[in-house]
Amino acid sequence: MLLERQNELKVAAEALRLAGHGSGSLIVISGPPGIGKSALLNEIGELAAGLATGPAAAPRALVMRAYAAPAERDLPLGVTRQLLEPVLTSGSFVSRWCSGPARPALAFLQGDPESPRQRSATTVRALLSMVEHMSHDRVPVLLVDDVHCADEESLEWLDRLVKQVTQRGILVAVTVCEGAPAAEPPGVLPLAAAEHTLLPAPLGTAAVGDLISERLGVTADPEFTAACHEATRGNPLYLVSLLQECQTRGVTPVADEAPAVAALVPPALRRRLLLCLRQQPPSVLAAARALMVLGDDADPQVAGELAGLDPVDLDDSLWRLRRLALVPREDALRLAHRAVHEVVDESTAPDERNRLHLRAAALLRYRGGAPERVAGHLLACTAQLDDDALAVLRRAAEAAVRRGAPEAAARYLRRALRDVPPHSAARARLLVELATVERSFAPSVAVRHVAQAFPLLPGALARAEALVALTPVAPGATLLSLADLLRRTAEELATAGALPAAHRSLQLRLRARLHYLCENDPAVLASAPDCLAGLGERPETAGGDQRELLVALLHAATVSVGMSAARVGELARRVLDHEPASAAHVHTMLPLLVPVSAAADSVAGLMPWLDKALADAVRRGGRLEESVVLAEQALVLLAQGRLAAARERAVRACSVVGPEEVSMLSATSLVMVALRGREPQLVGSVPDRFRGLYENCELAALLTLVRGVEAESRDEPRTAVEHYLDAGYALGRAGWCNPLVAPTAYWAARALHRTGEHERAGQLSEQYLEQARRWGAPSALGRALALRAVVAGPAAAPALLREAAGVLEGSADLHARATVLLRLAEAVAPCHAAEAEAALRTSYELAVECGAAAVAARAQEMLGPAGPAVPARGQLTSAERLVARMAVQGLTNQAIADALGVSRRAVEKHLTSCYRKMSTSGRPGLATALENAGLLDPAGGHPASAEEVRPQGAA
């Protein structure tokens, strides 16, 4: 199957026609290895064998073939013998063709090829006469493949022959490999007389697709075809070798296999390229090695210096490489494809490779190259690096962090770490630098590196800087207790005497972290109000260290209800007013500000601030920062009663990082969303043995509450009550009694009421109401009053629900307000129809605003025909809304299924239902319909990609 060679075959057909009319010519087929020269030559032979060259009485073509090989160069007239020997068996014309001056040709062809007499001038003239005699009866077509490898005597004979073809009906066609040393002038004399020079071009994408279909038996996906074309640059031989390797490995021509096929290098192709390079002068291999080391878009002057070639030799070597198609002719200066790169790399000894990379790094550094480009060569070098090289690696790490590539920065620092002396202060500093980078994507590894550096760091100040570089809310594990390290370092700083202001800020940061790590100790929690009082009525918040300490104390005061929600909310807003919105806050105590504000029902202004922080996290490329900010958003949305949006953020927060790198805040937000939405299956992405910087009683208690919800779903209320009470006992022992942070009494009272234990339920509901009144947050008090209304019975319910509705007027929790108003309407409807209708209308509006479809539908049902029509928002279930939002963000059905932990079929069913309900036919229309219906969350972060939402079994 010869593809895209129609123009070349037309030229050959015309040359054959003219040769039949007595005007012969020489056709030279030239090109790099593998471009299809031999295939085209064979096609010309087939064309000559089957083509009538004139009228019926005109002679037909006589095709003679020869294949020159370097191993036969020492055989005189060897190619000529290959051409003419088969003619001796062609019939009665032989005696006439070998008569007269051509008589010695018969003795030559039948004699010993090693005889010295075979090289005589008489023999050469006789062979020429023999071809001339042939042209009287037939049209001689002489085909010589790789003519540049022919012996000198055959080349001289061909040179004399082609000078006569224009007067005779003789056609000569030869192939020449571009770039081969023997093919360069004056190596092949006959080429100068060529009338036609054919230059087969690389195959296009369409031809590559046709060849794939022929070889693999199926039509290839466009992505697979493009990958094959890119990998082989359209070279037919390379493409055939690649497809044979695909058949061997069972690679199918589908889009998913495109990356795999791009990485294949067939062994047969590798051997051919290696042989081709070994036939070149040493300067060509030196230039190829320089390009291999420099990579894409190499600078010619740098390549010449690296290869040790002057400009003339470099130009000659690059010219040869381009002729061999090992370097693109028009693209940037680089090796053509992966196969060439691997072959050149294999032919380079390790010591030579190290020398080249070190030399390249030095050249680029001298010329002012970018640090990361210089560092790329140092990464590839396995030899010992000097201090200058280590400094380059550190500068490259800084550049990588600035462009949002922390993982690349970590690679540079890890390479530098290999050549730093062990047990040295320099190694300790480098470990801390590495931990500062790794905390964005591997916080547990960062903690281990700080622990390794800790005993090597010189002095308390250096150790304090290392400890505050860690992310407080991120997971990690050390052989030593982090609290002990913090306490010991703080004591060392306290005994160091007078310290500069910058060092005093370290003391405050250490104090904040130590206070946070010891929050399981009731004594520490009890000290928080006094510590806050010691900061004054208006604590200083100008410095980051001051804000960190204030947030840590506020968190302790919140979980222990050490002060009122109003005061906590006021101080939290003061911190937020002074804290810039950036992803850097994730590595401080500031993430605790969000749960504090949510518990105080004071989340105004947080969502725009977090949107800016999320955009900064995406720009920085830190997965942990993105995860924590998403978790913060989930907590804010949960406090606002937007359960569906909160669920989506919490799922994404646990999906953008690995299961072992889920932060404490991300896990907590997911569990709280699961509790509020009564979806215990959501906590599947939380590791069984959560590895944090400390033991956290809050997360353990929340997971116990989830187990209680699971027990209730299995209709095991008594087991559920046990779980709820166990969680309450654990939190109470640690001093955690906030009714929103630790709602154990709420869940236990509900479960006991359902089982008929009204007395115990009443006691717990009273206890929960007392906690809520003490705390004072509207959302907590409203929920407590609503719970008390359920437990107290129908007689007391209206008054309690009226009080709850009034309290919730000052709450940001739209879902709680809508639910309480709905229940109030149900309670007062028999006696107070007007009050019930007003409550229902407000409940409906709030439910539509926060996406509570069930509440909105119930409110409309109670309002009857006079009520408002249910909008599009109410038509989609929470699961359908979540799937629809992820679909319009560009995720595939499989990516959505992986992220939510469901089957692909379930995702397809949800989307089909969305299309039907939203009156649209596909994803483009769905995005518009969701936007028109107000279902695209305005505060909802950046669109996620399939790479960003990775399967963790989150739902």
C-alpha cells in the first residue's frame, strides 16, 4: 500500500513512456532513511513490468534489479552483475544481446566474480554493449537500491551508461539515502546526470490513519492518529515499526491509548537508527548528543560549544542530521522524535552524559539562562554537584514556587539534598526549605523533614522558624510529639533574653500553635477566656502573629463556650478586616477563623474573601491550599443553609488531595455536611485511621455521630442513641460543649424521642437549649428551640416555634429558617390561617433561595393553588443539581462518577433527568438553563477539571 506517492509515480510513468519512444533518462529517488525510497523504486518496477510502452508491436520493458550493500563494496562490478545475470535466462534474445562487442559480457556473467580479469576495460565496454543490444528489442529498466553503497567499478559503469540513456530507450532508477557519507559528492558519479529527482515527503495525518487501519484492522481515533503522526513525523518505516509494536503489545487505536503509543520506541527502529548514526562521522554523533542534552529549542552556539565543534563543523553535522531526518528541517533545533532521543542517549556513556549535562548547565548559567532551565541539567546529572550548582537548584526552586509549581520546586531541592553533607546545618536548612515547599502537596512528608532537620538546626530561633513553617491544619506524623517540640522551643526562646521584634513574633506563633495542639486538655480550654481578656478590649490585629494567636484563642473559647457568640463574632470580623485574602493563610492558624465564625453565626463577608483565596490557591498550584479553602467554603455555605453547594465543596475538598493528605479541616467539613444532610456515605473518603498532627476529639466525635445516623437508617435507634451519647461523653471530657460544634445532645434527644423515651429526650433537649442560650448564636438557639418544640409536644410547639422563628431572623442559616417556618405553619394552621400563610410564603422564598427543594415543595403544597409556581430550582433533586453543576464545569461522566463514588450509569440517569426537567438536549443547553434558573452558584469557586477531581470514593 503506497500512500501519497501519486506525483512521483506520474513522473516515473512519463519517463517510462519516453523511454519506450527511444528517449531514456535517469531517475534519482532521494530522502532520509525510512521515507519509502525502496517502496517507490519497487512500485516503479511493477509499473514498468505491467505497462505497455507503445503500440502492440512495440517492445515491452525488461526490468533488472540490484540492491547495493556496504558489505559488497569490495566485489568489483558486483551491482552490475546483479543487474545483468538474470538476463541470461530470459530466452532466445540472449545470444543476440551477447554477440559482437558484447561477447566478453557473457564470459563475465558466467565466470568467477573474484577473478582479476573481470575488472578489465574490455569487460566494462562489453557490458555497456550488452545493454545497448537489449534496447533494440526491449526497454531496459535498471533499478538500483541504495546506489551510494555500490562498488566503485559499478558506479563508473553506471556513470558511463547514464550518459548514453538519452539516445537509447533505457531507463535507470536509483535510490540514495540523504545524509549517508557515501552519498555525498563526489561519491556517486551518476547522480549528476539525473533528469528526474524524486523527493518523497513524509505522510500526512490522513495517510497515517489509512496505514493504521490497514495494519491494525480498525479505524483509529483521531487522537491516536495524531499521536502516531507526532511520534513518527510521518516517516513510513518508523510508522510501520510503531504499529508492529502496537500489535505485539496489544495496543488498540483508541484515544485513551494515545499517550501510550507516543512513548513506544520499537526495538527494530532503535537498531536501525543506531546503525545509521554509527555510519556518520564522529562530529555528527557529538552534535546529536549535544541536542539530546539541550532538549527542545537548543541555541546553535551553545550546541556547538557543548559538542566541541567550530561553526563550520557544526553546520555540516546539523546538515547531515537534517538530511537523515533526525533533526527537523524547519522547526526549532532539536532531535526529531523520542526514538532518536533514546538511541542517542543509549549510545552515550554515563560519565559522558554527566559531563555534558554539567557543561550545559555551566554554559547556560554563563549566558544568563533561566534558573529552572539550568536546574534541569543538574537534575539529569548523577555526579557530585558543587556549591554553585546547589545554589542554582535553590534559585530554581524559588522560581518554580513563584510560577505555581511546588512539585517541581521540591524536585530541585531533593536533588540538592543528595549532595549536602549529612549531619550539617546546611542540610537542616535545606530540609526546612523542602518542607516549606512540600507542605502544599505532601504535608505529612513536610512534617517528617522538619523532624529530621530539628536536631541539626543551630539554635532556638532556627528551630522556631522550622516549626512555624508547618501547616497546623494539615496531616502529618513524626517520631517525636510535635507539641513537645513546640513547648521545648518556646521555652528556649523565653530564656534567650531580649529578642528583636521579628523573633518575638515567632514566640506568638509558637504559642498559638501550642494552644491549638492542646485543645483536648480542658485546662487549656478553660484558660482561653483569661488569655483573651489579657489581650484587651480591642486586641492588636495589625501583625500576622497577633492575628494567629487571637484566632487560636477564639477557637478554644468557641468550642468551650468561654465567651458569647456575639463577642467571638466581633473579634473574628476584626481579624478578617486585617487579613489579606490569599492562599498563604492556609499555613497559619487563620483557617480556624471559618469554623469559629460559622459557630458564631457570623459569616458575612467570608465568601468573597474565600473566593479570592481560592483563586490564589489555584494560581499557586498548591493542592493542599485549594483543598483547605474549599473546605472553608463548605463550612460557610453550611452555615448559610446552602446544603447542596456545601456538599459539592466538601466533596471537592477531599478529592483534590490524596487520601493520606486530607487536612483536618477538609475531613471535618465533609463529616459535618454528611451529618446535616443525613448522608453518612459521604465520609467514605476520610481515612480509617486519620493521621493528623495531633489526636482530634472533634473529628472522632463527629464520626461517632455519623455512625449513629447510619444506625438510625438501619432502624436501630437504640444503637444510634449509644453512639450519640458516646460522642457527647468524649467531647464533654475534653471540655468541648459548643451546641453547634458538638451537637451530640441534639441528635441523642431526637433519637430518644423517636423511641418513646420522652423523659430522657426532654432532659437532653433542655440541656441542649441551655447550652444554646449560653452560647447565644441565633442558629444554635433556633435549632434548640425547634428541638424543644418537637420533644415538648403539640401544646407547647407553637410558642417555641414562634420564638425560634424570631431568633432565626438574625441568622444566616436560610435552611433552618425555612424549616422552622414550615413547621410553625403546620402547627398553627388549624387556628391561625393568616399566620400560617405568611410563614409558608416566607418559608417557600427562603427554601428556593437556599435550594431546599423538599421544603419548597411542601410549602407550596400547603399553600395550594394560590401559591407560587415551583421554579426550575425545585424541579431538580440535590443529587441532580450536583451532577449537573459538575457536568457544565467540563467533567466527563466517568470523572463525575469517580468523584462521587457512584456508577457511570447513575450519572447518566441523573443527567438524562436534568435534560428532561430543564427542557434541554445536551450539556451546552444545560449550562444556560442552570444559569437562567439560578442554579449555578455565584460564589462557587473555579471550574474543576477531570484532573482536579480525582476518585477518592467521596460519596
